[in-house]
Amino acid sequence: MKNILVNKIKFKGIHAKMVVVIATVAIASTFLCGCEYFDIDELLKTFDLSDYDYDDSTFLESDETASEDKEAADEAAEEGSDSLDSGISSKIKDPENFDFSSFYKKFFDTDTDGDVKKVREAAGLTDENLKKVMKEQEGNYAYDKLTEAGRTLYAELYLVLTKESEEVYVSTTSEQAIDIVFNYLMIDHPEIFWVEGYSFKRYTVGDVTEKMAFSGQYTYDLKEVAQRKKKIDKYVNECISGAPSSGDDYLKIKYIYEYIIAKTDYVSGAPDNQNICSVFIGGESVCSGYAKATQYLLNKLGIECITVSGTVDTRTTSDAKHSWNLVQCNGKYYYIDTTWGDSSYQTVSSDSENVTNLPRVNYEYLCVTTENILSNHKFSDVIALPECNSMADNYYVREGAYFNNDDLEHVRELFDRRYSEGSENVTIKCATEDVYNLLLDKLVSKGAVFDYLRGGYDKDNKKNVRYTTFEETKTIIFWL
């Protein structure tokens, strides 16, 4: 929470005081992911917030504190870091079952002067428009998890943000409800790149909140947004034009994974690195940009995909904030991490001991299970995620590079296929540690790999073979 101030207004003929609380909230943890982590617990402790326990009085702070917070936020934004967090959604244990109806405010009947209605209509929040938006949102992953009241608020915020409206009265009196729905809206819509957070005004009489007015925090005006959309469309159209026409989702997902990696470099200080502009316009980004761009392109191809937030453990850091994707492939859910698939990330972050021996595209995180991703990723609790347990469309399974045993004939077939494809390497993914050790022993220690290598490699004249091993992921790469 940032820039919070309180004004008291006296109304003629009324002895009670109307209190207007203005709060600005940085975009939530789901989206601020530049692979740096800021623990929100101390911030929550400062405001005395936990789960559903919110006391209005805790939102008061001095102008000096607010100014310091804003400076810190600005510095973090300039550096492309992810140290900003609203501190609300990350502490909600079960947002899907949040009782939005308890905070659904029927203030329209008491709007005697018509002020609320006028403000809403000016922003396009008419019954007709709301119904249209709600119909259009059906099928979106996050939207479908909301109650009817939550979906109404979702449609209201959508209209406000897409029109860049300010101080629009919404149908809730709960900042929690706004925070949940705002997060869900942004999960479904990576194309809304010009929003970095939101603010609200809470109008109270006594201890009762009478109404709330919502505003987005906009990085670009609508004219600039339109200009950027044209540049984004050019990139997207070029990309989509080369996408496989097959009905096989896997081929489309692999294509987008490879396309983004080929066209993007991991740069921690890249402009707009929290949104799709960094990838589609600048060609440089961090994990949040990679994930949102992946989601946007796959959605364009008709594939369900959302951006997932959480933390990761690497060789150099633990609990580093990160973003990746949940994707539905041929009817099953999987996780993909385009950022970690890009060797430029590994090079910059030094998260691999073998940086110089990495392929340009690392397929270790293309269509993996929940168990696989949890080996070094941790999910936030912003939104419920399915259990991904299918290996049917895992990259190594689909490419015939997944080994359940130490069958060397399988190895020979893989080498022959990679040579015919003109590949730069042969990557072997082992199902278990035992298989990994057996194959490593046979191929390297006992020299069986020389039976499959071409171009002067043979057992009698053993030219040095270059290979890289990753014990943690049970992967062996032979360079051709």
C-alpha cells in the first residue's frame, strides 16, 4: 500500500463524518517478477494484515512514510526488480471461495442524486456493457473461478482499465475483493500492458464503508497504447504466420517456446520488463515478460495458457521471485518456463555450472509435471492450480529422448535422428538416477558413445568427445 491519506468531509444536515481513504496499490506479486525476491511478511506485519483480518485504522501512514515508499517503488521499477507487492493476494489461502456477495454493494437504489450512476455510465459501466464483457470472459481460466458477484466486479475493472478511467464507483466495498479480482483479471489478460497497479477511494460514514471508487495506475496514455499495439501486432502476426497448422497443441507450444527464446535476450534492466512490450518491442526482458508473452501468443493460437507466479531456488539464490506458465496441451495441463529455457538467462544469472556448454534452447521446462516443476519452483497462493501429472506431451517423451532403461539401441536411434535433423547436440533425459548412472557409465566410461558418433569418431581413434551432464535433472548432452 502506498500514498495513503485521509480527508474528512462534513455534509450539511448530517452530523456523521464522511471519511475518504485514498490508497494506491502496486501491481501484485503475480506480475512483478524480475527474478528478485522481497519477503512481504514484514510489510504485512507493519500494516498488521493477515488473511481476512483488515482494520481500517492500519491503513493510515504519514506523508513522509508514503514518500519514502514511493521512492523505493520508483527505484525498484527502474531497476526492473520485483520488490513491490500488494501483500494481500499472497496471503489469501482460498480466494476462489471468497464471499464476494458479502461485499457486493447495492448502493444504486440509494443514489438519489444519480452521482454514482453518472460516473459509472461515463466510464461505460452500463448493464448492457457489463453483460457483454461477462459473456466475452467466459472460458478464461481465472474468470471462471469467480462467483457471480466476483465476475461482475471483474467486468467493471476490465472496463475501467481498458478505457483508462479514474475514480469509478464499483460494486464492492472491500479492498480484498478488489485485490483478488484485479489479480485474476491481470492473470487472464497479459495484453493489458499499460497497467502497473491500481488505487481506490473508500468513502465511509462512521465505521461503515458506503462506496469505493477504483482507478488504474497507467504507464501510458491511450494514444501511446495504440501506437504500441501496432508494434505488438506486427511481431505477433509475423510469429503466428509461421506457426504449425497441425491440430497437435504440442507442436504449437514448442514453436512458441522456441520462437520467443530465439527473439529475446534475458536482460535484468530491460525497459517494460514486467509486460509484453519488453519482448514484442524491445526483444529484451525478464521472467515476467517472457511468461506474459508466451501466454499472449499461445492464447492467440487458441491454447489455454496463464502466467503463474511464485519463487525459485537456483545455484546462487533461494526464494527468488519468478514467473512461468500453466498450459493446456491436448487436453492435459503442463507447466512451461520459457525464461529458464533461454540460455541467455542461464548465462546472465550464472544459474548453471556449465554455462558455456548449454544449448541455445533448454527443453528441460517444456511441458513438465507438477512434480518436475516443484523440484526448484514454488507456487504462490494467488490462484488455485491443477495437478499436472501427465508425461504424454513432455518434450523428451515426444522427441524420443526419454529413457526408462539403459537400452543402447534406443540411444543409437536417437543419435541417427539428431544427425538427420542437423542438430547440434543429442540430449538424453533419464527417468531415474539409476538409468542416468548406467547410461553415463556405458556411453562415457566404457566408450559406447563412439559407436554412434560420426565424422571421424571411432573406438580405435578416440577423438575427444564433448559432453555435458546435469545430475540434478538426470540429463546428458553430447555435442555433435
